[in-house]
Amino acid sequence: MELYINNTWTKYYGDSYIAEAIVWSENGNHATICATGATAEEADAKLIGAMRELKLLPESSVADECERKEPEPLE
């Protein structure tokens, strides 16, 4: 499985910010995980929290992951 997340993907739509992450499996399946917030920071924080609950990210800090400009797979 490969997980891609990038805070530059957080965009303003309507009256909310939407943060997205994309997951690809080795079987060719993919999914998009989204979170919304009143600010880009809130949407990003909710997305990180949701991915931790789903055990897609470790409980440790992922600040470095969020500040990357180019998406990189998380194995």
C-alpha cells in the first residue's frame, strides 16, 4: 500500500477547506480520504487524526510528512 499526503493539496471549496490523502494498493485499488475544516490547518489536523485512527499513520509526529512539497509513498 502507498499513502500520499501533501498539505498543498488542501483547497478551499464553497465555505470549507478540504484536505485530501490518496491510498493505492498493490492490487490496483485506490481510495481518497478527505477531511474538512474552517481553516486549512484545521482540515489538515483532522485528516492526520483520522489517518492515525485508521492506523495509516504512526502515533508519532508527522510534521515532516505534512511539510513535504512532493508526495512520497509511506510503506
